[in-house]
Amino acid sequence: MHTKQVYSIIGIGIGPFNLGLAALLEPVKELNALFFDQTDAFDWHPGLMLQNTTLQDPFMGTDLVTMADPTSRFSFLNFLKKTGRLYQFFIRHDFYMLRREYNVYCKWVAEQLPNCRFSHRVTKVSYQNGLYQVTVSHTRNGETNTYQAERLVIGTGTQPQLPSFIDKAQLPGVIHSSEYLAAKENILQQGALTVVGSGQSAAEVFYDLLPEAQRGFRLHWFTRSDRFFPMEHSKLTLEISSPDYVNYFYQLPADRRASILRTQNSLSKGINYSLIDQIYDTLYEMTVGGKKVPVQLRANCELTSIEPALQDKLYNLQFTQVQQQEPFTHQAASILLATGYRYNEPAFLQDISERICRTRNGAFDVQRNYTIDVNQQEIFLQNAETHTHGFTAPDLSMGAYRNSWIINTITGKEIYQPEERIAYQEFGVTRLPLSV
């Protein structure tokens, strides 16, 4: 079945970024948009939806629309008002929204947008007669339809990343941190967990299980970094997540950008200061009077392999102590790898490969306006442009800003006013004379 309607935009994937785009497009009547996602409903990182965890940036930046349009009816504050929790949030005196409430908020927005269609998997995209032909299969009833669009916005997100030497089929006791809550009961039955990773997810899982150590649960935490380092959130440092810095970073040569990104782990991949303090304070409280707890933390440890041990249901983890360059073995029954996420290019782009611009190494050649197509105005990318726009590409705090660019590019006018100069500092060599 082929629909006759031509859409201005078809968005593929409904994570926070494309959901925010759908919300910001709702009052833009000159554009008609449709969004598809293969999941049955919006559900953001369900495996890490822990009771007390919060987002890492204040609510103004992490909600879907506020940084583009504070008056939008889809703002987090309006969600709180409509659901009777605005005063409670105010009295809580905490700008950081709970991760669970962020998920509820996004579901609330998605339910109000009829053009967001879940249980729909995009299986093919082609280009004919100046339009993108998007073939979509309904995951429940198997019905297939083809839709036509002038432009695409790719927001298929990232997937859990495991080390290349891991074969999960051969290692059933090894899970990614994204699977934690589903596996938690079994982990507790095992009586022990080894966590590998240096970031927020590793710390959250460790902290969640730490009270169990008082009942004999054995908890080990290894990280390759030289310390359990905090995410740097000082105010002048945060200006590096500004539109000013995106403009500066984008203009740099590709090799220079890659070099800079390798130095910026503490800006995006560390642990909240508060969580590090909570972990330390809990350990201190647990060890009053010299009490021993079965907890081990070790930095400078690079995981090189995991193999089944001779004993039933145990694994041998091979590590190298990075600074000493000494190998050692650790044995574990259950292992959680908090090894992050990576972007996997969706297969449906294969049939329009001739319309996509790439760099010499095959990466998307993302333009400043977030397009990757030959005309620089048809195929937009969400959260796959770290190499061109900087480390903030995955951050929720830049979603509304990027969506402002996308909408303004498509309409050819300023529907939403994106900030350009907000930093007090200069990132490049100024062309203006300096006063003495």
C-alpha cells in the first residue's frame, strides 16, 4: 500500500532528540512530519532506571524543548503543572530531575503527539522522483506501508558497546550495564558481581549493590582509567558545551578535532561528584570499628579477555595493570561491563548511499546544519556528529539547540532563535582589536 501524502519530514527513531523535534514541530503548521520507532512505546534506558538516580544536567537543559522555546506546552515545568507535581518539585529544591521522572515526562509528551508512531520498523529507504520512499513494517500485525518525504531526520540512537573479544553467546554470565535491572535478581542470587567500567553507569550499579555487601555480597569494581574520576562541571568549563564552542570546534581540521576529543573524557565520561562522595561515605559508614566488607575497587586495570574457568559457571578475567604493565587474573561468577554505547549506522541507509557525503575514513561528513546529504538540506543527523560538532553531541542539553537548527534549515527562516554567543571566554583567535 502506498500513501499519496508527501511529508515534509520523516523522522526515524523516537528517542529524546527526535521526540523533542516532534514537540517543537507541533506548532509549525507549514511542516507536516511523521516519526517511526520499532519499540512498542517510549522507554529510555529501562535497564538503568534506578530509584534515586538523576540526570546529570539541570532540568532546563535536559527537557525536550525549553532551551529552544521556554513557552512550549511540552516543557518539563508544564508537565509538572499538568500532573500536579509543580509545588512538590519546587519544595524538593533540586534542579536535577529523577531519571525515572524524565522517562515519565517523555512518555507524557509522546502520548500527545499523534505523529509519533511506535511499533513501526523502517526496513528500507530509497530515493525516487525527488522524494525519499520510506518502507515501514508494523511490528505487531506485519502490515507494510511506504511513505514519501522531502527530508529525513535520522535519530536511531546508540547501542550498547562490548569489547571486541566478548562473545555473549559463549559467556552467559556477562551482561552490559544496560541490562542491569533485568538481571539484578539473578546477580543477587550469585552472591557476587564484578563491575568493569569508569563512568556513571558503573558507579550507579556499584552504589546500588553496595548495601548488599553488609550481608556478604562480594562486589568488585575495576576501571582502566588511573582513578575513579569525576565529571568536570565547573562553570567556565561548562562553557565548552556552549554553541560558541560548537562553532569553534566545527571549524577546526578533522585531525585536530579527533585529537581534542581524546583529551575531553572528564567532560562527558566521568562520575558525578555527588555520587563519588556517596560511595565513599557509604564505605566509611560500613567500616566503622574496623569492620571488613567484601568490596574491592581497583583503578589502572585494563580488561584484555574473559574465558570460562574450569570450575562450573565461573569466568577468568585477564587484566593488565596499566602503570605497572603487570598481568593478573580475577575470577568471577557474574560480570557487568559498563563499557558505554556506540553509533551503528542503520542498514536502511544502504540504498541511498549515493546521496550521503562521507569523509575520507568513511564517517558521515556532517555539515554545520547537521545534514549529511549532497544538497546539505535533506538528511539530518541526531547524535552521530561527535567527530564534527564535539563531545556534546550525545548530551540531552544540546537537543533543543540542534533541533532549532534543523527546523530553521528546513523552513528557511528563524522559527526558533538558536543562541550563538553565550560564553564569557573566547575559544579562538579573535579578529577584533583588544583594548589595553
